Amino acid sequence: MKKLLLALASAAAVVATSGCIVAPVPGYRYGADGYYAPAGVVYVAPTYAAPGPGWGWRYHAQFGWGWYHPQYGWHRGWH
């Protein structure tokens, strides 16, 4: 009887935790390129629409958040 109860308790524990996967979120992810914001940076939502296709919302070290395109660079001429 004890073996049966132990087996049932073990099976219940496995079933109860089988779908539980916990993983930390590595950082903010924005845009199609999968950009992550640096640690300690607070996310600020865009205040205007993307200038066109391919632009992603990124963090600029000097100017803060803005639109960035891999081919054209920063929107509004940031360097």
C-alpha cells in the first residue's frame, strides 16, 4: 500500500510540474532585428509612427529612443 501511495504521489508531482517552464527574460526586444535594450535603460514608447518599412525602435546612447534603419541609420539625422 505504501508503494502504491508513493508511486501515485510521484506521478502526481511529475504531472503537476511537467508544463511549468520558467526562464528569465533576457531584456527588452523591439523591432524585427531583435534588438535588446542595455541594462538599466527604461523603455519609452514611440511618440510617432515608424518612418517606413524596415525601421525599428532602438535606444541611442546620446539621444535616447528613436527609429533606426540598418541601411539608412537613425531617423532625423542622429549619428
